[in-house]
Amino acid sequence: MIKYYKKKIFSLKDALNAMPDDLNFRGNSLSDSIRIYDYQINVLNSIISTEKKISKEKSFIKKLRQVLRNNGLTKDESSKVKFKIDYSLYKIDGYNDLIYIFKCFCDALVFKYTPRWNIRHFQINQNSFALKEAPGFISGKSGFAKERKRTQELARKGFVPLLNDLTNVMRHGDISLLGDEIPLPIEVKSSTNRNRRIERQFQSRKIIKNFYRNDGGDISGFQGIKRVSLRGTEKNYTELMNSTAQEALQAGACISTPEAGVRYLAVTGDASRIISESCDGMLEPVACYVNSFRSIEKWRDYTPFTLSFQKQNALYAFLSGKLALIVFVDFGVLREKAEAMGVNVTASDNKDYAFKLNLKDKADDNFEYIYVSHQFFGRIFLEFMPIDIVLPAVNSQEILTFPPQSMPAKS
């Protein structure tokens, strides 16, 4: 399916690369604000066109199932009808994947103009840690015309409004204003009436805003969460990942080592022939086949691949499966770095976490462990960050301020 949309993917990536690097919450140049609005309309048209194709296939499937219910079909005729149904379902899966990719191009705007640490809770329910339900089809949605009109009005006033239905990650509010440390969600209502649903939406947005403004609080079913800053300057190896991908597109394969304990393998052919070579000398290699994490459920917390891949050809090759990307992490090096900081790395007793850290000389302390989530560990693999990101970039006293009651209760 992707191969039929190569031109569109190249065009959207070109437009994304042309976006300004920095924007303000308000007072942006009209040309910048309108350019971002027009970019969204480009994405919107692609989504609506694809939704229509899905509706057409669903209608076709409905007719075929009516044919199957007729008793006059031979076994051979029935098999042919079932094959057509399966093929239509296959096409629908492909179209849904395309819609997800198109929305990733608008996710890129969120991550481009918002710190990555201030996005996660905009896609999560506020009374649990479950992903907030995704919106249905945009085409035919009542009220969307008002949302689009309001977005255009805000863009003409120098704001950077984003239609949330065009994203995978912004699920609170109809529009988000970008350009500040924290996106500002807005509801577009057809009347001034208030009901329980509207009040619930208002409270959810308020909880998220206060959580990010106050660096902590009760949110998503957790109590007493405290946000702490990472020490030092945040860094990543996205540039090296891109150069590795480009080299692989030219030579067939490329291995790079951004730091001790981390390796990137990009390959356009059979990766099995060089996987063993890629982890030579590693003590405890952990491999992540990045392509397999391309779905919304697995990538939703990370900088979208539409932004991480800098060039159109590498992005398209990754999406089409022609370029395989594998990240290796040596867990043995992670252990050594932790031990040098006076910290032990041990297996997690909670399936929701990758591992846990504890201070060697504080084994009996009430504040014993820091749990490292799979999501946070995944930043090394999917955001191309250094190993140190998952180690306590804080001193011993700060480690001890992480209380176990901040962790979710076991079910």
C-alpha cells in the first residue's frame, strides 16, 4: 500500500522540513502560521481521501457477506467470495496504517515545538493510565467544520493552532495551541451549555495543565507523582542514525557506534548475515528491531519517525520496509556505568517496568528503589538517546526522594 503513496510521503516530508525551527505561543509571522495551517489541510485531505476508501471497502464487504448468506453458491463460488472479503480487509488494514502515518506528520509538529517530556499525558485518560480513545473518522464529524474555521482564525492572528484530530498524540481538546513549553488544548463547542461530559473534559485539561506547570501532582490514576529534571544537557544520536541509514541505502548495510554499549545497524537486505557481527564484543546484548515498533500502540510516546528521519528517501525506505533499523544496547555496559555511580541494576518485580535501581549502601532504606519503565528504557532505542538517560542523573539524596507510593499499586 505504501508504494502507491511515495510521492505524497515525499511531499509531506519536504513541507515538514521547511517548517521554521522556532515558534512563539503568539505573535508569529503570518506566513509561518498560515504555512503550518496549510500543511495541516494537506494532511487532512489525505486522511479524508483514505477514509473514503475504507468506507468503500466496508460497503463492498457488506454486499459480499450478503451474497455469502445466499444458499445458491457452490463451494468454489463461496471460496472466491471469501477471498474477496479477505482482500478487502487486507486493504482496510493498509488504509488504516496510512492514516496513522499521515497523522504522524502532524505529531511531528507537536514534538518539534514542544519538549518531548511535556506531551505524554495529552494522550492518556486522567482517571487511569489507559490510552484515551482515538477519534473516529474525520469525514462526516459534526462540529469539525467549526474546529477548522477556528484553527484558521487563530493562525491568522499569529498563533500556532493544531487540529487534534489530525494527530495520534493530542487527545484532549479539539485544538492545541503550540509554541509554549506546554500545549494549550481548546474545546470548540457549538453552544455555551455545560453538561457532565463538558465538565469532565474541562477538569481533565486542568489536571494536565497543573501537572506540567507544578512539576507533579495526582494524574492518570497515580498519586503524588513528582517530575524531576535530568542533569546536564540532553543529547541524542539522531544525526548519526540518519547518516547510518543513508550509508546503508548506498552500500546495503552500515554499523555505527555512537558510544560504548550502543550500536546502530541499518540494512537494506537480509539483516541476519550481519546481526552477529553487530553485537560482537557485547557482554549482554539487547536488540530492538525498530521497524516492528512502528504502530501507534508501540511508538506513541516517542518522537515520531516522520521527524527523526531527516531525508525523504530514508523515511520512505523505513516505512516501506526496504530499510531495516536495529538498535543494540549492551546491558553489561549499563550495569558497569550504574555500578560506577554506586547503583545496582536488578530485575524488576513489576511487569510494567524494565528493571530497577538501588543504591548499594542503602539496601535497608525505606526509599529503596527507582523503577525504570519499559517506556523510558525505550528512549535509547526509538529516540536514539544515550545509555545514561535511564540511569539516575542525580545525586544520592535526590535518588532517595523517589517514594515507592508514587508507583502504581499491583493488581
